[in-house]
Amino acid sequence: MRVSKNISALKFSQHTFKKYLFGSKEKIGKINLLVYFAILGGIGFLFLYPVLYMIINSFKTPEDLVDPAIAWVPTSIFLGNYVKAFVTMDFMNTFRNSLLMSITPAIIQTIATAIIGYGLARFEFPFKKLWVIFIVATFIIPAQVTLIPRYMMFNNYGMINTPWPNLLPAAVGQGLKSAIFILIFYQFFSSYPKSLDEAAELDGAGKFRVFSTIAIPMAKPAIVVSMLFSFVWYWNETSQSSLFFGSVIKTLPMKLGSFAAAYEQVYNPNDADVFSAINESISLTGTFLSILPLLILYFILQRQFVESVERSGITGE
């Protein structure tokens, strides 16, 4: 009897230990947690290493940069790289241009795609599915294919070197990757019951009031996703911006593309003085300054961004 109890206790302890290591349906085991953290740590390292390398090297002096014994910890915090990069990029002016040329079309694009998505979700009209196919096709077709025709069109209307090539496509739902946001709003507006709209219409509300007072407040997650992604994509856009208004309006990413040439024009480095020439630390500082506003924006809106991405995928009726 005592032997059978000992065997049962041993089996129970083995089962408990196995459950502790490998987990169960109710709880994740320690080994599983270790594997998850190892995978997430490896992925996080791949993303964080370039940023950490860029930040650390931006504070190095020219002497630290050429010293092979100094890898991660500089001998001192050197801000001269930031001063040079700040002046070279004409930071305040280009930052203002970047902000205006990003947030303005992002707002316009969000409004336009929300209206288009609501119309597709709530109204029936001829060839509706065909229009959806055309919208998806605008995303599939590379932007480079339509770049020359659009340039010729805007040039004929005298809009080159003005903000209009950025603003007009956004206003008609043809901005940067607008098809994605139209489909997001289409999915979101299709997810809540039509009975809410019908009840408001019975109370005398028109279509626009239903859209503004019922649909838009419920679509806050989709609006946040559209605004953030639009802002980031317009901020990082350089090829179209350089073609349409690059000779007049300079943004931070555009300035970064010609950073070396601008540095030589501003500082005119002496060939005899190696330390006056542009180096890796100055270049990395310019890169860091160009992405710093996006990093700040992400840290401020991280919670809202994650929640909106999760909620914007709701499907239903």
C-alpha cells in the first residue's frame, strides 16, 4: 500500500514538473517562455542594433572614431557632430517643410479614404465590385509606372514645384498607398450593424450626419492607423517629392540624400586637415536627426497605435 502511494506521488511530481517546464492549456511552461523570449530578443536585437550603433557613434569625436579600442563607449559626449549636421541640413527649415508636406496630405488622405470607404460599405451602386478592383489595382501597379504621366499632367497645369502634386491625389483618394486605407475603412464600416444608421435616419438624420456622428466616432482605430501610416510614408517619400517639388521645397529625407555635398558647401573642409572632413559620425548624426521626429511620435503614440492596429481588423456583419 505504501509502495503504491510512493509510486503515485512520484508520478504526480513528474507530471507537475513536466507541466512546469512545458506548460499546459491553461499556463505557458518555462521552456516555452524561454524560447519565446529568445526569439523576441533576437528579433529585437536585429531592429535595435542599427539604432543603438547610430546613436552611440553620433556622440564620438573624430579621435574616438578612428581609435579601434573604442567600440561602444566613447571617451566623452561630443555634440559637435550634431551642430554640424544641424547646420548642414538647415534643420529648422527642412523640419518645418517635412512636417507640412507630411501631416497636411496625411489629414487630407485620411478624410478622403474614410469617405470612400464608407460609400463602398454602406451604399449600393452599379459596378461596385469593379470599382473595388480598380482601387486594389492602384495599389498593385508600381508607382514608378505612373510617375512620368503624372509629372506631365502636373507640368501641363503648372503645378510642378508646388505642394499640389502631393495634396490633390490625396484629396481624391489616390495618395501614397491610399488603396490600403480605403480597404481598411471599407472593412471597418462594414463591421458594425446597419441598423444603427437606419435608426438615425428614422430620427431624421441625413447621410452626412450619420457618417459624421455615428460612423466616424466608431472608426477612431482606423483613423489613427491611417493618419500614422500616411504621415510616416509621406515623411519618408523622396523620389516623387524630388521630382515634383524638390527644387523648391526640401524635406529632411531629401536633405539627407545630398548630405555629403551640402556638408562640403557649408564647411569647405581642408584636405590637409583630416578631422575637418565629413566622417561616419557626422553622417550617422544626420541620419538620426532625420528619423528622430518619427521615433518621438512613435514613443508618444505607441499605445494608441498598437490598440488601433488590433481593433482596425474587426470583421462582422
